[in-house]
Amino acid sequence: MLSRVAENLYWLGRYLERTENIARMAHVEHEVSLEGGQEVWHSLVSTTASNELYWEALLESPGLTHSEFLLFSALNPGSLRSTFVRARELARGLREHISREVWEEINALYLFLSRRKQFGAGDVHELCTETQRRTQTILGLYDNTVLRDEGREWFRCGMYLERADMTSRIVDAKYHILLPGDDSVGGAFDRFQWVAVLRSASAREAYRRLGYSEVDGMLVAQLLIFSVEFPRSLAFSVQALARHYQQATAEAPKRRRAGAERRIALLNLDLGASDVEQVVDEGLHEFIDEFQGRLIEVDRAITEDIFRAEPGRVAQVRLVED
């Protein structure tokens, strides 16, 4: 498979997963605002690492709200609409590698988002639920209507790397941004926030099925970071990334696949050797920050060694590193 095609499939998986995550988190933020009677959209701006972009956008559009910035604004390259527009552009160039059903569903969601010329607070629920439903349909259709070949494996690599990143941001937002003072830890507001974290990761039902009657921050963190049975946890996502990367690079020269393969394996081993008590004692924010940095290293290694590698360059780089 051409490197360009593999890279575009990888990023198509990332953008579709990111779109679904933004829609789900925005839906939860909207409901939390209604239920809790407070404005919490700023936490989602921080979760998506868009604080500086938001303040820059305010200079150009002073009336821009957090919700408009996250969902519709063209001033935000990471907004829901901007992200999905990039996904659709990639899909258009990949028509030979995706099914007709996938393309039609992508186009239908693109048209749905394009018709929204104005944005109101009352539109958030419909926008987010419809986007979430349609992106989940696209992901399901892709997995069931394309060949299980190298292209499909790169798509899944992008999807799981993005999922790991977004789940880590959801957990970090609670600890680094929303964490209440010592006097309210374990209180009603603290539990309310942890419920929102579970909902943001589509983990509320999974948490209940584990038999937990009360929402406890440590147990939520355990589920979202270390559970190998929950499909959106960091541990599950990294294991899936390792599996799909091995399958995607099965025919690639060892010197080209080794860099990212080693980084993914080490990340997987480190997650398996840690537990939630140790992570919280040593600093959950620091743990998440390091985890996100290592995901960036994996992405960089995949891009440089696989997608954009020049003949002989990878071997030369490895010799210099050794």
C-alpha cells in the first residue's frame, strides 16, 4: 500500500474518533450545565487543549461562546465541524479504499453539519446526539464493509491512538481543572463531577456492571486507565494499538517498524506494571501528561519511519541513535 494512502486512512480513523469524542463530551457538558446550573464548557476547552486558540478567537469574534468555539467555529481547527470536514476531505480521496456505504454516511453527516448556519443553545442536544450516532454508524460500517487488509489496520491504529489520547484528556480534566478543594472531595459535587467523567467516556454502564454502588474517584480512574476489558480505557486502547500496528506493518522492513513498535510495547508494559494507587500518589496529572507525550512520540515515529520514510534514511537514523 502507498504510504500516502496508509497515512490518510490512519488520519481518517483519528478524525472520526475525535469527532465522536467531541460530540459525546459536548453532549455531557451541555447536560451538566442544565443539571448543575453552572457553566462548565470551559473545562472542555481545556480538555481539548484549546485555551490559547479560544482567547485568540475572541479577539476576532468577541461574542464567541465556549460552546460555539468547540462545535462550529471555523476559527477553531479542532472544533467538531472543522474536524469532520477534514475527515470528509480524506474520505473523498480514499473512495477506492472505503465502501460506498461508509462514503454515503460520511457525506450525510457532512451535509447535516453544513446546513447549520446558525447555532443556538437549544441545538446542542440534537447536534451532538445525531453526530455521535452517525459517527458510530460510520465506524461500524467501516469495520464491517471493508477488507481486513493493511488499510483497515492503519485505520484502526489511528482510531485507537486517538481514543487513548481523548480518554486521557477526560481523566486529566477532572484532576487538573475540575478537582474541588479538600473540603469537598467525596462530597455531592465531587461525585456529580465523577459521574460526568464516566458519561464523557461512555463508561457509566460499565462502571455499574462492575458492581460499584457509589461513584468513587479512585474506582473511576481504575476503570478508565487500567481496565483491559473496557474498550475506551488507556490500557485497552494501547493493547489494541499494539495489535493493529503489528498487523499493519507485518510486511514492512523491521528497521522501519521497530521505532514505533518499541514505544508502543514499552507503554503497554508500563501500564501493566502500574496501579491506580501508585499513580495517584505520584501525581495523576503528571502520569497523564507523560502518557500523552509518549503517544505523541508514537505518532511521530509512525509518521517519520513508516509514512514519510526515505530509502536508507531510517537505517541511518538508527545507527546514529545506537
